[in-house]
Amino acid sequence: MPDYITYLNNKILEKYRSVPPTVMADKPNVLEVSRETMDLLEKSRFYVVENGRVRPMTTVEIDALLAEEQAVTTVEENALLAQIDDDIFALSDFPMAKTDLLIDNIKDLEGVKLFLKRLVKYVAKNTSF
């Protein structure tokens, strides 16, 4: 069975290995690729679709993609920091249930780091050593 990818604006969105053509019939922007190409795509994400063919990204394209991803990460981190600030600093009485909820909502290590940084700043600001 053939391998396929779906793409949008030259970016590869999904990879389908060894699927029947009927599975891909109703999907937009589908391209059948060779097994060798699929192997390459599974080893690196730095490929694009151009003129109906898969090609490696140029250094400029890779740099632009990494910068775009970093910008998205920064925006997400800033939004999380703002939320943590609102949750911690806006409260004069910080109930334990609120603390539990904040901690339970942390999704990854980066969230833990951001929460701890804010919590330490809050404790330092409101405690005299």
C-alpha cells in the first residue's frame, strides 16, 4: 500500500504510512510519496512540499520555522505567566483549594518552572528574611 502526506501552504501536516487510497480520497492536499521519502520525513521535520514534490528546507526556511515556533512558545509562556500572576498576586488570601487547582492545571515541565518562579517571587515579596 502507498504512503501519503497531507499539506497546507507547503507545510507537511500529516503522514500516512501504508494506507489504502480510499482512506485518502476525501482529504484535501494529498500527495503520494515513496517509501524512501516517507523514511526521510520520519527522521526530520525540515521538509516542505513545492510544486507537488517533497524537498528539504533551506537553511533560511529552517531558521524562519524555528523563529516562528519560538515566537509562539514565547506568546504561550507570557499568557501562562499573566494567568499565574492574576491567580497569585491578585489574591490577598490564597486558599489551598486555589493552590491545588493551579498545580493540577500545570501541563508540563515548563509550566512547573513558570509556576515556581512566580511563587518564589510572591513569597519573597511578601516575606521579610
